Amino acid sequence: MPRRSSGRVTLQHIADRVGVTKITVSRALREPHRVSAALRLRIESAIDELGYIPNHSAGALASGRSHSVALLIPSLSNSVFSEIQRGVQEGLSEAGYQVLIGHTGYSILEEERLIDTYLSYGVEALILPGTRHTDHACRLLARARVPVVETLELTETPLDINVGLDQHEAGVAMTQAFLERGYRRVGFLGARMDHRAQLRMAGWETAMRQAGLSAQRCLTTPHPSSYRLGGEMLGSMLERWPELEAVFCGNDDLAAGALFECQRRRLEVPGALALAGFNGLDITEATAPPLATVVTPRRRIGDVIASRLLARLQGAPLRPSSENLGFQIRVGGSL
């Protein structure tokens, strides 16, 4: 065993224990098919016995490749982002890439800091949660010359690869679903008004004004969404606008909370008030009645991101482009 003061078991220690060269051990780890099964077993036994931990940073310096990709997400608890994360991780891990997760907390300043940090660690690509970035972040990405994916929303001027859906058009479509069923006094309820939430609200406003109807029945808050908040905000809306016929909620958490508040008040849904949410989370199919919602293709977004990134990382020449994966309106039972 190496002295404790050395702090780390190295490839040389493994090679000495097995009685082969360090190059042979390295080959067995990187390309196991190139060594015999018997030798591979001896090397694996030595690794387990000595407690060897690979030094990926050293390997990255030697090869110029880190085989790591940074995925930045706004929230660690929101299942909207976890489904995208699963698609990205499964697609990239099969090709030998490690996905590093960064939490922006919906802040483009924190996004800028994380971009700077991950680039300093030599990531080979970055996946960003949106299309709005600080000027400094854009300069960092331009200098780094690594593939960049902007996701969840669309832009006509992508930095590189853009995969998402038209949030504004989805807001228009959900509002039109209310209008097609005869509702005219349709309000909007929104929380944590990030760029995507603002686009959904703008879609509601567009559809209401195009129909010649008022877009004044709107209540928003900068606070994070929750079931409790949805119920509280619906109560405030009903006090302010008792004539409300329907409410389009900016996400499914708010819509579920609004539904629970209607049930607490013994307001029939959709008889007394129609409701809809956004994203198509599991909760919308578990409520009674099932909630109307905009179903977003979150897992497919993750899969497509992984596919496009792998093509770029393997040298495919792609020009900056936006890919619209669309959405679906699910009427449920609350309209």
C-alpha cells in the first residue's frame, strides 16, 4: 500500500500490484475489450483491494477531453426539469458523458456564474434553461467555442442549438380552448413570473384581446408556486372579480391548489368555475375532476437535446437552429 501521506492510489500502484505496466492498466480502464478477461479481472481486483479512484481531471488534461456536459436547471424540486434531466442523462451517459447539474434558482446572474465555473472545469457543452442570458455570459460562451443548447422556450436568434416549445402560442391555445367553450370572463393566475411564465400570460392577453374581451382579471406574484399559494390566490381573485367564469393558471401546482380551494368553498368545477394549468404534470390526472392543462414534451426535449449534442460533440457541422417540439391541449374535466 502507498503511504497515507501520498493521499491517493495511482495507476502505478495498481500496475505494481498486478505486475503489468501503467499503460496496460490505463488501457484496461479505457478500452477493456483490448485486454484479456483474466487480466481485466486481476486489475479490477487490485482496484477494489487498494481503493483506487480514477483521476478524471488528469485524464482530461492529457486527452483534452473531459467527457462532461453541464446542465443548468432553475429548480431542483420541480418535476418539469427533472424529466428533461432524465432524458439528457440517459442519452449522454450511454455515450460515455457525465452530466453535471447546476442550480440557477431562476437567476440569470447565477447562470452567468455557473457558466464561468463550468467552463473553467473544461466541460465540453452547456445546456441552458431558457434563451435570456447576461451579456457577459454570452461573451463567455462565444469565447469558449463549445456546443450550447438553449431549451424550454424558443428564440429566433439562438446562440447555437435551441430545443423547446412556443410558450406564448401555448398560452394563446389554452385561452382559446376556454373561449371555444363559451367562457368570456377568463382570468390569469401566475406565480414566480420568470420569462416563460410571462410568455404564457402574454399568450392569454393576446387571445383575450383578439376576441375583444377584457384582459384585466389577472393576478400574479413573484413567490414560488405551490398548491397552497394557488388556493390563496384564487380566493383573492374571487373576492376581487366575483364574476369570474374561468381561470387559466400559469402552472399545474397553482391549478391544483385553485381546484382544492373551489372544493373547500363547495364551488363546482367546471359548473361554477372552469380551471386549467400548464405542463401536464401527474397531479392533473389524479384530481377529481382531472385538470385541463397544456401538456409539454419535457422528456422528448431531453432526448432531442442529447441527440443533437452528441452529433455536435462527434463533429457534425450544424448551424444555429431552433427546433419546436410543440405542445398538446388536454381538456381534462375542468373545462
